[in-house]
Amino acid sequence: MENQKLSQIELEELFPKNIQSMIQPRYSLLKEMNETKAKTVIIQLIKQIPNYENKIKDLELILMICLYVENLKIVNSQNKKKKIDKAVLFVSICHELFNITPESQDMIDLKQSANFLIDNKKVIKFGYFKKVFLTIKNYFTK
């Protein structure tokens, strides 16, 4: 059987137009979608750095990734903050950025560097007032 894409007309014949707003992902699906979306955004932010591929051992880049992961806000369908496995997310991001396997020596070095930064209290969660201050500061410096 051939793989055929459903045309927009066929979809409209089968389902009402607002079907997507009525069927929303919940529980594990929503968590996976939010984590994937967060991972994609972090990867896009890191890829804006020139020659990021060559900076695999750069502590500043590793710190940036750790700070992004630490300050993520992933919510569930009831708008409550969800717990995520930050170590798994960090490994997943590094795997996609640097094209290295989770078992490779480079990944082990990245994990050790991240743990070093965490142990030395460089990876911090930004508080509410700091976020407000930076937002106001950025507004007035434009």
C-alpha cells in the first residue's frame, strides 16, 4: 500500500476544524512534548554561538547549557511545575549538539565538567526578582 498524505479537504471531511483544540495531550505525552520543545529551543540558542562545535570542552559553553537546563520551567496540563531529569536532558542536548554517543569519552568528560560546575555552585537557579530586574534592565538598554 502506498503512503499517501491526507489532503486538507480529506481532513476537513473527516474531522471538525477545531478538533486539535478539543484533543490535547496530557500526562506523559504533554511532558514529552514540553521536554522536546525545551530541548529544541536550547539547541537553537547554543547553535547561535559561532563555532560551537569546536567548543566541546569549553566550560563557559557547558555552563550555559547547564544554566538553561536548570532554569527550565516545564508545566503540565494543570499548569503545575513538572520534575524533569536534568542529567538526561543535558546528555540529550550534548548528544544532538556535538554528535557524540552517551557512552563516549567526550560525553563522560562533559558530565564531569557539568558536575564540577554544579559542585562549585556555578549552576544556579535564577530567582524571580533577578528575572524581573534583568527584564527591566534589558527594556531600558534598548
